[in-house]
Amino acid sequence: MRFAASAVVFEGVTEGKVLALSEHPEPDNAADAGQFVILSFSEEDEQDRSLGLTGLHIEGSGIRSGYGLVEALKYDGRSVLIVGRNGLQDIEVVIAPDVADAEAMRVAITTCNKANASRPEQAR
């Protein structure tokens, strides 16, 4: 999948973080959302680890949702490549300079990759 994001959000929510990339900002309803990907993670506890709920969680339009589906995120200054695993195809999201600051994107990608590193070795 490949799309151009006109909206990017990276923010903290209760005990976690969310990176949202969307084709259309603030749609009136889900049918107007177009292509989107949401990556999230939170503080993990022993129960999360025992259930395999570690690392990044991904959801979006037309893709499988869940944990353990993202190998890594890459950012080249103009697009985010979500490297899939366990059957998830790679996703490229092109981000125009006026949509998100390059340094802010680097911070978001680095933060998400660090959280994703918490996956147990056997799940990688």
C-alpha cells in the first residue's frame, strides 16, 4: 500500500503514544477517511508481555491489525516506510514538508522503533 498523508499526528495518550498518518485530515465519517495507518504503543506490564501485546500495534484501512506485524519504521525525509512482517505488506506513506516537520518525524520514528524493540526475540 502507498498513499500521501495530508495529516500526521504524534502524541501521547494515557500511558502511551500514537502516530497517525492519514490521507484526509478530520474526515466527517469513516467513509471519508481514505487511506490511514495508526501505530500505537503503551507502557507494558507482565500481563501484556505474557499475552504477546508488546511493541507496536498497527491498524488502518485495508490492513490486518495487531501486534507483531511491524518489523521497523524507516524515514528518509519525505516518506515513512512501515516494514511489515508476519504477512503484513510494506506500507509507504509520503509526507509533504508542509504536513510535518522532518525533525519531528525523525523523533516520532525513533520513538516508535524503540518501543517496537520491546518485542520478545522469538517474536521478531
